[in-house]
Amino acid sequence: MPILTRVITVAERVVGVTTASAHCDVPCGVYDPAQARIEAESVMKIQEKYQDSDDEVFRQRCVLIKEQRADLVKHHLWVLWTDYFKEEHLQKWPNLHDLFWKATKLAGESKKSQDPAQGQQLLDAIEQIADIFWESKGEKRKAA
């Protein structure tokens, strides 16, 4: 056993250590669907800017940035799905799995679409998830 491990073990015995537990990796308060919503808003705004421009170089840049933002939407949704939501949430909201599946699929479709209406569909799906998220926490929804 390395010396540092021994020192820590002795210190824990002397001081007394209480083991904490939580349903997630860190205490609650770090999860928020707003992260996915903000990136989805960027996706939709970029789709609008793409439509408004005739500059092909600008449009190519729009596509690149939009694809990055759509990936971030998927990332933030999956963090919520895999780290926050638990079995008891599925029991209370049986459509939750389907909502996440549709939202992540819409984020993937955003990478291929330049239509702001598609971006709005993504935002709408995230709003449904956000409604359930805030209800699950028993808190009022934070202002967008």
C-alpha cells in the first residue's frame, strides 16, 4: 500500500469520515436542459442565416458550425438521459424514452437540414423534456 494511501486511511480513522451518496455523480443542481435548448436555438438561428445568405463560403461555415452545435445538443440530451433520469422517472412519465429518442434523432436531422422549421421541431422536443425535468425536480421552471 503506497504511503499516501496509508496516511489518508489513518487520517480518515482519526477524523471520522461520513460516506455520502447521491443518485448522480455529483450533488444535484448541475443538470439543466437549458444547455441543450441554447445549442438548439443556435442550430435554428444558423439555419435561418443560411437561408438568408447567398454567399457560398458563409453558407459552408453555417453548415460546419450548425453540425457542431447539433452534436452538442445530442451530448447535453444524453447527459440528462443517462445521468439524471432514473427508473422512477420512466414509471411516472412512460413517454420519456420516446421523447429523448425523438429529440436526439431531430438533433441528428439538424445536421442535414437547413430548414429553420426543422430546428423549431428540435426546440419543441427539448421543451417537452424540460417540462418533465422541472416537474421531476418539483421546482418551477427556470425562465428561458
